[in-house]
Amino acid sequence: MVKRRNFSGEFKARVVLELISGKKSLAEASREYSIKDSVPSRWKQEFVERAGEIFEQPKELPKLGTSLEKRAESQPSGARFVGRERSFDFCKRN
């Protein structure tokens, strides 16, 4: 049994953008990436159909500080952040 290949969203977008921009034809892209012609054609169709979703705004935006507050609550009580470094009060030598 042949295992199906999975392509990342980034790869699909790159192939579709090559097709839309005219850098490659459908046949060229299919040959270069060793995939059937129908696959990038389907990706291009889905890309065009869903392009409007990129510019839609979510119904409700999350509060700005909520994720930072949750992260601070989950940290050990002896830890404090200085820039990107984490220092522990109990590890300091006097």
C-alpha cells in the first residue's frame, strides 16, 4: 500500500503563488514537485475561493493582557523574568 504524502500549508501556498504569478505553468510545477496536475490545480482553486477569509476580522478580539496574565500566574513563585532570562531567587549565592 502506498502512503499518502502530506504537504504543509506553506508548501501549498508557495506552489499556488508560483502558478498565479505565472512563474511556472501547472505542468512545470507538477513535474518539478512530482505531483499530479490535479493536486496543485485543486490547491489553486481552494486558495482563490478562500482568499477573502484572510481579510475578514474576527467577531471578538481577545483582551491584550489576558495571555500575559495567565503566563505570569503559571510561573513558579520564585521565578522572575528579566528580559528573556529567567532568574531564580533561591539559586543565588550570597
